[in-house]
Amino acid sequence: MKLRVGVLGSTRGTALQAVLDAIECGELDIEIVLVVSNREHAPILERAAKYGVATLHVSPVDLTREEFDRRVCAAFSERRVELILMVGYMRIVTEEFVRFWRGRLLNVHPSLLPAFAGLMNEKVHEAVLKSGVQETGCTIHQVVEEVDAGPVVLQKHCPVLPGDTVEVLKQRVQALEQQAFVEVLKNWRCA
């Protein structure tokens, strides 16, 4: 039986694309059963729909964080999701959501945690460049109540090169994120 995976995303979903490609070519024997976004026109929804994956927009307007997360949780539960990937998800999930999905909720962070924890998207890469470090990367970690503090599942490293811009560094790290999610999913049943 294939692992049933759900995805939370707010942005383009480049790491999801790598997972979908790996499924399509037979590299991964899993099923993405639902992609949920808090943004109605998030490109990740279109990306998933092109592959025939069910999508759902849940608007956070007029909902508390708890109400929003309960709706998302119900949608994943209805589809018997076994593992959730947070791919460019620009919301912090509630403690209730974390407790329900504990051990089955993975996030990708665009740095080598614990470095640059708590920042999102371009802010991480800006901080990396300002800090002068020579290496960065990405971290796949289990989600716990404290932001970016869960157990590390996998880290992938890359250099920070002279002349790097935020966009160039972001692209280099996103390529690692794509590899990392595929690698983690290949080995998940053994984890």
C-alpha cells in the first residue's frame, strides 16, 4: 500500500514538483492525495492540479488560527493522510495541529538549522549573506510546537559563493530542498 501524503503550501511548490516528478518516473512509490493552501491563487495548487492531485484552498479570513488548522486537519484526515509535507508554507501551525500530526509532519527550512531559525523565505537567504557564513543548505525536520526546533531528519549543504545574491542563493538551496524531500520520502517507511 502506498504512503498517503498531504502537502501544505503557500508559494510555488518547487519541492513538490520534484516529488511529483519522482512519482511519475517510478522513483517514489507514494501518493500525494491532497495539496492545501492558505492562498487561493498559490502556484502550488496549479502545479498539483496539473498532475491530477486534489487541491483545496482554505481561506484564513474570518477564522482563528485554531479554526483554520482544524479545517485543514479535517481535510487531511478525510483523505486518510499518513504524512504531511510543509512546502513553502507561510503560516505557523497551532500546537493542536502539531500534537495531532506529531511524528507525521515535516517542514523544509532553507538553512542548516539551528542557524537562521524563525525566518522565512528570502529573509533566511538575506541573513545568510549578511552573516558571512561560507556554507548554507536546507533542513527537513519534524515539526514541533517551537518553530524550527524539531528533530532534524535530513540536511543538505551547499556553498555560499562570492557575489551570491538572495535570488541566486535561494535557487541553489531550492535545488537541495527538492533532492532532500525525495530522499526523505524514499526512506520514510524505514524511519
